Amino acid sequence: MYCYQCEQTAKGTGCTAFGVCGKSPEISDLQDLLIHISKGVSMYAHKARELDAIDSDIDLFVVKALFTTITNVNFDEERMETMLKEASRMKEKAKLLYEKACEKSGKNPENLGGPAAYALPDNRDDMIRDGEKVTPEAWSQKHGEVVQGLRDLILFGLKGSAAYADHAHVLGMDDPAIYGFFHEFMAYLSGENFTVDDLVAKAMEAGKWNISVMELLDKANTSIYGHPEPTKVRVTPVKGKAIVVSGHDLQDLELLLKQTEGKGINIYTHGEMLPCLAYPELKKYKHLAGNYGGAWQDQREEFDRFPGAILMTTNCIQKPKDSYKDRIFTTGLVAWPGVTHIDEEKDFTPVIEAALKAPGFAEDAPEHIITIGFARNTVMSVAGKVVDLVKAGKIRHFFLIGGCDGAKPGRSYYTDFATMTPKDTIILTLACGKYRFNKLEFGEIEGIPRLLDVGQCNDAYSAVRIAMALAEAFNTDVNSLPLSLILSWYEQKAVCILLSLLYLGIKNMRLGPTLPAFVKQPVFDVLHEKLNLMAITTPEEDLRAILG
Ligand code: SF4
Ligand code: SF3
């Protein structure tokens, strides 16, 4: 195995013996092989598309394959093997699609090599053996680590975008052009000859496409569940039976809410599901009781203490403790061996039964309320007031402090930074990194809360729209706003968002807690030179540099 796709990678260079996340070498190799075959699927699908031949099963498969390999999604060898066999079938289907399209247009089909020509062996051991041949390390030995790192920067960005595309698909939103983007880029990555300049340009283009993907998901979320609105939510449990829902999938939560109505079970959000509590069509359910716990990396302790059932709808799952292994469930693409998986029918009966069997909370915990729901619609509705406050000198600066969270000690930087921001500044936040400070009291500026929670990681789209609206109101561009981005990254969704921000030409972003292992120094130097992308230092130093 060789995996260096997330921030917690071993020694800051790569997991080679076992994943720090709990990923076994076998799973890692199977995942690399899945990406390899999926490139083959896309090679044919891309060619077919050029001849106007499209197949929605093939499109969706590549998106799901990419999503499956994101950090903390799938740890189950059996499910990986099933997906590999499906990949092999999809490749044949895509080949046929291409050949038929050629026949129709009177062309001779090209003979595609590389991943398109790969034949999957029958048994798992051989699959693992083949996976070892297509790890990033194996490729790097031939092409050098700078090119390798850039190629993986694009691949990891695609993985993140795929998660968002899949969420949009689940909600009935599909855009053929977006599937075309995945195929084009996967086909591109199947090549062997790259230049650094071309890869950098392609990475920016991937960032551009990711904006379209996040926009599609934003449209799906807001058209179905309404625009998030400022909402006071309880972050401590109440007496009664309970289910906690983690991950990112709004529809899973909705379906569970429907299936638990009138059953005397309270539903809690966890991690990235917190923003769901602000969507009108979700918060209307009376038994959606509030949020339980914090970000994903605390789940083992939090789920251990939770006296009910747990539903993981996507990443990030960690190895379940024995104490809750029989009351944790997965659905969608997230999977852990031995954990009951709820299939696409979405019958949550086993989850409900486990919740009813568990003791539930014996009493109400002391009440603690926070306010969430400051996505683009809400913030833009007060843009005029915000502009006036800035002009009157009452708001000095805006900070966007957010991104993925993780367990490394260096992440206290974000808590310290947020608490050290002066009282005449506003903090926008999003994604699970916000748990570092979202339960602290920041106060208000003339009725506007100093801490504005924009939502999940994909709501980076919402944050970008807010920044653009502010720029418009000030008759300037985003880089001229009194706005600084302090980003935390962990997994591949943060990578696609970073690529989007770089594509938009956002300058002076600070990234931490450590820089990605796959962004090698020469590449970082280019980004630093062009857009002044920086690594975080200390909260004191960075604040001083920003505010002068
Ligand atoms: Fe290591 Fe991260 Fe890969 Fe897991 S996802 S194996 S922790 S680099
Ligand atoms: Fe967090 Fe896993 Fe990425 Fe959606 S839940 S941000 S790390």
C-alpha cells in the first residue's frame, strides 16, 4: 500500500504499512485498483461522449467509485471486491458504447491501452497484487514525485467533487456536463506523459468544474429543503430514546425522520450533519432534537457514551468500539466490515429497533443553545447592513475559518485563532473544523452574530457567493475585501474546494495544519508566488500579519 491522500498520513509523507485512519493495506490496494479500472471506464466513456453516446449507469459508477475511495468512507474488503467486479463490467459496457457509437458514425474504434486494457482477475488476492502495481508510489518511481504529486492533486480533487456530485444525484440533480468532466479528467489521468504546466492548468480547471458541482448540490439542497435560516439549536441531549446521524447526506436524515415519526425517538445530528437543523424542510420535524457531539474524530468516545443507535451516512467513520458495534449502522457508500449496512431501499427498521432496545437518555442535560444557518441567502439579505457597518468602522475585517477537522494537536491553532480575533471582526465558518470553536460565545456586532456558521464543507459554494456579493456591494473584487481565509484541510473534499478557491484567484489564503504531502515544494512555490498561498504559522503571527 501507499496512501498519502489525507492530512494525517504517516510521518507526513505516506501510509505504507497500515493507514493511520485504519485502512488496511489490502483495502488501500483494492482502492487503487478501483481507481485504475475506473480510469479505463472513463477512457471509453469519454471517447463515446465525443460521439454523443452517453450512458447514465456508467456516468454514475465512476462518481461512486471515486467517492468510495475518499478517506474514512469504505473499509470493507467485500464491498470493495464487489465494486471492482462492477467496474470491470462497466468497462465492458463503456467499450461497447464506444464501439457502437463508432459504428453509427462510420468511424474505426481506437484500440485503447493502459487502464482500458486491464483485465480484472477472479480472486481477491490477485486483485490486491495488481493493486500494488498501481499505487502512487509505483507510478512515482517512473515519473518523479512532482509530476506524481500534481497528478494526485487532480485525482484527490476529483474524489472530493465526486462526493458532492453523488449527493446531488441522490437528490435527483444530475448534469451530463459534470459527468463528462469526470470522464474527461479520469481519461486524462490515465496518460503517462505530463508536463508540470499542463498539470497545474488542469488542476485549476478541476477547481472550476468543482464550483459547478457544488452549485448543483447547493441547488439540490435548497430547492428540496429550503434555504437554511438562522436557527437556535440545542447541542445537549434531552430525555428519551435516541438516534444520532453523522455524515453529510440530507436525504438519509429526512427518510429517517419520516420513518421515526411518532415512535418516541429523538433524532440528533452529529459532525457535518449539524447544518441540517437549519433547513426548513428538515427542522419542521419536532423529534429532530438537536446536535450531539462534535467532529468525526471524537466519535469513538461520543458514540461509546451515546445511549442509542448511530447512523453513518458518509465519511468520516472510524473503527467502531465493541461497546457500540451492534448499534452503529452504515448506509450509502460508507462501510465497515461487520457493521450492518442499510441498502438503497433505505428501510431503517434495524436502526430504529436498536434505538428502542438501547436505554436512551435518562434525563435532560443542561441546556446549551447555539445559532446556526448563515448560508448565502441569510447573509446576503443583510449585506446592505454589513456594508454600512464596515463603512462606519464597526466591522473591521472578515475571517473565513473553516474546513475539515482531524485529530492532530496542531489543530488547536484554529480555536486559538478564532478566540483571538478582535471584537470588531466577523468570523464565517463551515465544515467540521468549526467544532473547534462553534460552541464558544463570540457576541454580536449591532445584532449580527460575530460567528456565522455557513454550513457543511460543500457550502464553501455558499461562502464564495457571500464573498462575491460583498465584493459587489463594495464595488470591488474579492481580493480587495477586508477578508482573510484561514483553511483547515483533512480529506479530499477540502482538496477540491482548495482547487476551486485557487481557480477563482483568491489570494493570501492560509492553509494548515500541515501542507498536503502530495503538493511538493516546487508546486507549492508556484502557488505561493502566483496567489501568495501560505502555510499557517502561529495564531498571533498570522493575525498580526493580517490586521497589521
Ligand atoms: Fe493514511 Fe490518510 Fe490514506 Fe488513511 S486516507 S491510509 S490515514 S493517507
Ligand atoms: Fe469533516 Fe470528515 Fe472533511 Fe465535510 S466529516 S468535512 S473531515
